[in-house]
Amino acid sequence: MKKLFGVIGDPIAHSMSPAMHNDLFDLYGIDAVYLPFHVSKGNLEKAVKGLKALGVSGFNVTIPHKTDIISLLDKVDPLARAIGAVNTVKNENGLLVGYNTDGPGFVKGLEYMAADLGSRSALIIGAGGASRGIYFSMAQAGIERIDLYNRTPEKAEELVNSCPFKVESNVIGREAAEKSLAEYQLIIQTTSIGMVPDTESLPLSPENITRNTIVSDIIYNPLQTKFLKEAARMGAAVQNGVGMFVFQGALAFEIWTGIFPDVNRMEMNVLRNLGG
Ligand code: NAP
């Protein structure tokens, strides 16, 4: 029987996941379909029970359900529990098991760029949900230092204090972050600043970025934020948010099927979707 996969969220109409995963099912000859399901906040519990009753094989979870779904699952992977967010669910012999592939996907995308995290130091700008997954996954991967700058410093403090993995860390203010940009090998922009339609905004002044730095902005709409353009102008190596999106999908696909898929093909699929 055809296997059922999907993604639940609100809004969901523009999700790029169905095209990406259906193409992979075709490529690997898997008899399955991946569908978008519009599920509003008040309907999450009913939707999860319905998917389970239908015998869904797996599904992705996106805004606004990544945190609320945790209490509705049978089991949650320890990293996802620590992050406090699930974006991938697998039906394991009738039990719904939750995982987080957003943060690990970001790390894998970075490693793909030949960035061995090891003894590096990073600055993360932002302390929202995406930042939390990235911070925890980089700490788990063994990076030496991660500093954090966020508009609301209390949120950054809370994030640092709740991380179960050991990593050297300071919460810094905007001025200190702008002054010390040259000290980091990695700068990761995780706020929504610079996203369509607000494409002329910057999270902080990029003036002190140097060519020795890898700068990543997890936004993919536009494909190059103003921050990324400025970093490229300074000679830094840059990466946009397509990498994180593709690798979170690749890790979800691997959890469901045991196959680590062709990420170059996935990237082309996403770029086609984005008109890039
Ligand atoms: P979130 O939880 O709402 O966090 C938003 C972050 O942006 C917070 O740090 C917030 O600071 C900051 N921020 C928002 N508006 C700001 C402003 N005007 N000035 C200063 N700081 C501001 O959102 P999220 O889920 O982490 O998503 C953040 C971005 O990542 C979005 O653009 C999203 O599209 C992108 N994303 C990409 C991927 C991918 O696969 N590439 C995956 C997930 C998310 P405060 O704490 O001070 O409010």
C-alpha cells in the first residue's frame, strides 16, 4: 500500500517540502506520497490523532506547532526534547516519535561547506526558535565557543542557561558584537531581519566582518539578504538558508527511509521553487 507522509502547519500552501520529498520518493522508487496539511493551532491534537489513525508513516511539523506537538507524541528524541521543538515525526510500529532535524541540518550544511566546527568560535545573532536548535546542535557537535547577540538579551541568557551541552558562551550587546566581528570564524544570522518584504534591514553593522569568516544567514527569501551581500563584499565566504532547509529535509528523509538522499538534487528542486 502507498505510504503516506506530509507536513502540518499554518500557513502551509507555500511549503517547498512536498515537491522536495515527492521528487525523492520518485528517485528512489519508494511507493509513497507527501502532502501538505493545513492545521490551525486549535486543531493540532485532532490532526495528530487523525494522522495516527490513518497509519501515517511520517510527517514534518512547521510553524506554529513545533513546540505544542511534543506533548502529543508517544516518544521524543533527547535532542528535540532539549531544544523544545520537533519538526519531524516517524511512525515507529504504531508509536509517533519526534525528532528535531533543523539544528542538526544546519550543522550538516555547514560541514558540507568544509567547515570543521572543532576549535572554532561562532557568533549567533538572534535567540528565537531556529537559533535555539542551531546553538544546541553546534554545542553538541563540540564547537569551542558560541557567543550570542539578541535584541532581547534575557532570551539569549535563557537559551544559554538551558543548553545541556558544554560550550563556552557569552551573551553580548549590539555594540560589542559589532566591534568583535573579526574575532569569529563563524557568524550565523538567525533573526527574521532582512526577510521579504523588509529586505533593506540589517541586524547589526557588518563593517568589521573579515575575509577569514564564514557568514551564514538562515533566511532563504531573498536568496541573499542585505547582510549576506555585505559580508560577501568584505570577502567572507557566505551561505544562505537553502542549505539548512535542504539538510533538515535530508535528515528527515533518512529518519523515515534509512536513505541519506541526493542533497544537490534537493537544492536544485528548492531553487526552482524559489525562482532562483
Ligand atoms: P522566532 O522564534 O520568532 O525568533 C525571531 C528572532 O528574530 C528573535 O531573536 C527576535 O529577537 C529577532 N527579531 C525579530 N524581529 C526583530 C527586529 N525587528 N529587531 C531585532 N530582532 C528581531 O523565529 P524563528 O523561527 O527563529 O525564525 C527566524 C528566521 O529564521 C525566519 O526568518 C525564518 O524564516 C528563518 N528560518 C529558516 C530556516 C531554514 O531552514 N533555512 C528554518 C527555520 C527558520 P527578540 O528575541 O528580541 O524578539
